[in-house]
Amino acid sequence: MTDPLSPGEFQAAVRAAGSIGLLALAVGGFTLLRAGLTDRKRHGADEGLVTGTAIIASVFGALFAGGYFFGGRQLWSEPLNLEDVLTNGNLALAAILFVLIPLGSVAGRISWGGYAIFALISGAVTIPILFRVEHAGISHIFGVGAGATALGLSVAIGPRKNRFTDGGAPLFLPPRNLGLACAGTALIFAGWFGISGTAVSGFVNLLGGISGGLAALLTYRICFGAAHPAVFCQGIIGGLVATLAGAESFSSLDALIVGAVAGLLVVFFGNAVEKCRIDDVSGVVPAHLIAGIWGAISTGLFAGADWKELLLPVAIVILVAGGGAFFLGMFLKRVAGLRTPDPDLSDPTGMVQ
């Protein structure tokens, strides 16, 4: 028999369980967002298979292999207490989000078997390393880490066939279902309170997300003559990511400013990514990597944090997550069929109508 929980322990357990539940909403939100913004209908069933196997592989890697290689509790040999369950629950959901977010960048051209291996290694090696980087909080993992992983993986597997013209201009690929994308963004909004950790931080992130979405929408309308809901969704994600690092120190005005700048960056860097012939399907790189870097910088600007403590972990996370994703992606592309054959996107039968 275990000792009963004290009132303080019970409250902490309820808060932690609530955070895990909200994180689960974010997992569903990112899945719906990716499904809504991708253009492919071919291999639609495989997309669900990719998601499911990636979740199982990342959780197994983080909880079992990661604990074995990095000195964590051995879940197969040691009895667990409530603290272990809650801690490992957060670790598992962090690993899931870390491998699901980059899927938005490479959706439609990734094999379920190859990505399952990628997710397993990420959960077993990358996530435990990032959790042990000094001053690299959850904001760096979900923001900079996931964005750098998306960038490295996208470069490794290359763009879809005919995604770009011979002159380098991107082809416009209409999203599959904007309703799904908007529903996913709403779930991410709700689930972000679990990532923030406190109600105050969650409110700050909420302001940043709204500001980022509106700024991205208006910027895109002014610069490109259209107001696209997909850009609004990406701006919201950028605002949430940018305000995560300094949420406990930002005022409401700070959050609005940081989120608005993140929305601008999402639009301009999204265009820059395309000019570099990088096929980032859902805009993960600007919304996570660039917004995450801006979030670290803004924490120094608005909260007076030490620049060394802010930027050094960001550089380490980019190196570990982005570099690791690139080299692992190149390896798995050759030996495990990480990339699937895709149709000619100039053929209307390969497009979503």
C-alpha cells in the first residue's frame, strides 16, 4: 500500500493530469491542422498510418530506450509512483508533439515505416538530449526544436515532384480542407494551456496567438492581395510559439507586440523558404523555428533575460534537432525508403479538387 497523497500533492497531481489532457488536445490539433493544409488525396489512408506508427514509436523511444540510455527510470524493471506516471506522461506527449509537428512539413511524401524509425530514434535520443540542455525549456523543444527538425527533414528528402517550376517559382497547391485546419488550430489554442503550464502564461500565449494570426493575415493581404485562412492559422501558431519562452515575464502589451512580429515573420520567412526551394507543406519552419528564435530574442528585449542563457540553448537545439534530422533523414532515405513516390503535381489527377 502506498501512502495517501497530501492535499498539496493531490493538487499538483490534478494540475499535472490536466496539463497532460490539454497536451493531448494539442496533439489532435496538430494532426487536424496538417490534414487540412496538405494538398494530397493520394495515400490518404497512409497519412493516418504514418501518424499512428510515429506516435507509438516516439512514445516507446522516449519512455523505454531514452530512459535506458540516458539514466532515467527503467519502466520495465522499477515500480512507479504517481510522480513517475505524471513525469513520463509529459515526456511521452512531448515526444509525440516533437515528431508530429515536423510531419506537417513533409506530409504526403513520407513512408510510415521510414518515419516510424525516425520517430523511434528521435524519442530515444533527440528528446532526452534536448531535455538535458541547460535553460532549454519546453518552448525550445516545441518551437525551435520541432521547426529545426522540419527544416532538416524537408531538405533531406527534397521537394515533391513539380512542386517548383524550372525557374524556381512554387506551384500553388490549394489546401485539402480549410475547415479541418481551422478546427485543428482551435484545438491547439485550447491545448496550449497545457504547454504553458499556468493560467497566466496561457493568457499571455492566447494574446500572442491572436495578435500573430491577425498580423499574418493583414500582412499577407497587403503584400499579396489576398487574405488566406491558412496564413491566419500559421500566424496563430507562430504567435503562440513566440510568446511561450517569456510568457511568465511578458505583459499583455508585450505579448501583443511579440505575437504581431511573429506573424510578420511567418509571412516573410514562409516566402523565403519557398524561394530556397524548400517544400514546407504546412509552414512549420517559419511558424516554429523562426518564431521560436524570435521568442528567445524577445525574452531578452522585453524581460531583460541574459542573452547567453537565451541564445546558446537555441543554437544547441538547432544543431542537435536540425542537424540530427538532416543526417538521419538522408540515411533513412537511402536504406529504409523514408520517402514515398509521389505523383506529378502538374497532373490534375494528383491534385485535390
